[in-house]
Amino acid sequence: MEKQISPRQAKFEAVSESWGQLLPVELGRHCEIADISGGRIKVLVESAAYAYELRLCSSELLGQLKSHCPQARIEKIDFVVG
């Protein structure tokens, strides 16, 4: 089981670290990655206003994540207020 979990965890840890580096500190305080599966990142956001800001820069974020973490094969970012 560890052989299956460890590579997956390492792959998604890189995504999480990159996410933290790509976002401005103030914006990063109001959201967190909740799930990564099937080529999608689910991001929980504190409010609709922050979700809107993130959606505005989602194409750039996605491109940067693809560049930094190609092994994760991220294709979409979903922002969920919650």
C-alpha cells in the first residue's frame, strides 16, 4: 500500500507547494486546496469575492501549475466557496 500512496502524495505535495508560491500571500490566506483528483484541483475559498479574484487569474495559475508540476497532469481548477 505504501508504494501506491507515497508517489501520489509526493506528486500532490509538489502541487500544494507550488500553489502556495504562486499566490500572493494575502490571497493565499483565504483559500486552501481541498482535493486533487482526476486532473482537477478543488480549492476552498472563504468568500465569493476571493473566489472571483482567483477565477480572474485561474488561467495563469493553471499554466504555472502545469509548468511547475507536469507529473500531476492538472487540467482544471475548481473554486468552491465554503
